[in-house]
Amino acid sequence: MAAATALNLCRPWQSPPTHNQFITKPRPSIRPPITCYAANKSKREYTSVMIVPTGVGASIGGFAGDALPIARVLSSVVDCLISHPNVLNAAMLYWPMPNVMYVEGYALDRFAQGLWALQPVHQNKVGLVLDAGIEEHLRVRHLQVADATRASLGLPVVEYAVTDTPLEVEKWVNPTTGQSTGRIKHPDSLLRAVENLVKRSQVDAVAVVGRFPDDEVDDLDDYRLGIGIDILAGVEAIISHLVVKEFQIPCAHAPAVSPLPLTSSLSPKSAAEEVRVSNYWEAIGVVAAHKAGIDPNSLRRNKIRNIQCLSDVQANGFAVSTASSVT
């Protein structure tokens, strides 16, 4: 994917940020242009922003990536399209578009306010945060998916951290607005885990997997029929907003949940959610969208090992043996 699918965030008109990957600029009299093609200075570009609010039951974009076809069409008629996960992710499905900037919602808000600038980057080094409340069998599954992306896709997902306290995610629907929302009881635990990855592993993007309460099937009936709202989306946005606001780096979130029972009455708009089966890791799509690049070790024989925790605990119990040379 092109460099346009990844971002560095900076505050051109505020106090200097604490992380050295951000660019500090004096307040300019004319705002610098935002471009998807950093190297192309020969043409005047047309930039468009596409936003579909999260967790409000939008008729297009309120389900599992059903606004993605609109984004694909719009990207074909503009030079640069700026959008966000609710538009560009369909659970574990994602469509790469070289002229699209994939921006987390909080960063997109700051950009729209003129407080942050967006800058294409070549690649991001990614860290993974797992909620301490995730059961062992789910944790191992998520780590196995991370290892698969490292070995099969070459993604530089360098290390993972487990929160020191279960996050205790809560979700509900606001009775006044009808919007899905929620909270995490221990946000400081999440921020400490991200801080450890940023400081010790020098990651510049993170994927967060939080343990969500399992839904009663009845609560999801409308959504699975294509007429309800995504009851997970609101608090997912709260989690990623929290990280991006604090660290100014790209963040993706995926819920760790138990699989839903099979249904034959499923709307195509919600069908992408069923892809998750027992291994739902939506954050993988976001990691790819943030231009993760290629880990050089993935190009060499037997150089990919299990992803390691910051505490150096073996990742998923797989014992790595050194292969003998083939003559």
C-alpha cells in the first residue's frame, strides 16, 4: 500500500508534543496543504473527507463496513480521500486504496478543527495491547493471529503488553440519543500498557484488544437483521480516542468476544461481523491500513519467532527449534 495509508500526527499550532516522531511547526499564516502523494508536487490535488458517525445506526455505514463501497467510488474521483475506521473497516475485511488516508476518529476531529496536521509515513512499527481480562484461550488465539500476520504478511508487530488490571469494558445505548456508548473502568491501566510499548519498544502505532461482555443474542437481533445499531462501536471509539489523545499515534481497537450462534436470518450489511467466528481481530485490518510495512525477518528462513511480551514471557507456548540447513 502507498504511504498515504498511514499517518504521523502533529500539532502545528500548539505546544511541542512529547514524542519525537511528531513535527512541531510555528503557527503559519497559511495552513500547509494535506496531501496523499508526498512526492508528487506537479499537480493540484483535490482532497475530500468522508465521515459516517459511529454507533448511531446510519442507514449507510452503520453496520459492518457497508460504507466501504461508497469510499471506493469516492476515492476514484478525488486525488486524496481522508476517512476513518467506521467507514473503511468491515470487521476483518478491508480494501486497500492507495489514495486514502486512514485516520482514527479523534485525530480526524482535531484535523477538522485545524489543530492537528496529517502527514503520510513510510511505515509504522506496531505494538499490541491485550486486556488482562481476556481468558487464556482467547488470549492465545489473538496472539496466534498476531504471529500469523508477522509470518504470512510480514507485518512488524514487534511486541505485546498485557494491562496490569482488567479494563472492565461496559457498553450501553444512550436512551435519549439512541447512540451506543460505554466506558472502561480502568483507563489508566490501558494508558500504562501503551506507554510501556511506546517507551520500551519504540512503537508508533498500537492495536488494542479489550474483553467485551458477551451479548445476549436478543440484544443483537436487530443489528444482525440490518435495522439496529452497533452496540460495540461507541465504546470502541472511546478506547481508541483515549489512546490517540494521550500519545498522538494511530490506534486500532478490536473486541475480544465469544462467537455468536449461527443464524440463517442475517442481513448482508452485518454479515462481515460473522467472519470473526472464534478469532475476531478487527485490529489487524487497521494495522495493515496504518502502513505497517514489512518486517525484514519475514524475508528470511526461520527468523520469525512468537511475538514476545514486554515481560519476556513466551507468547503462546510454541517451542521454537532451530532448523538444520538443507543441502
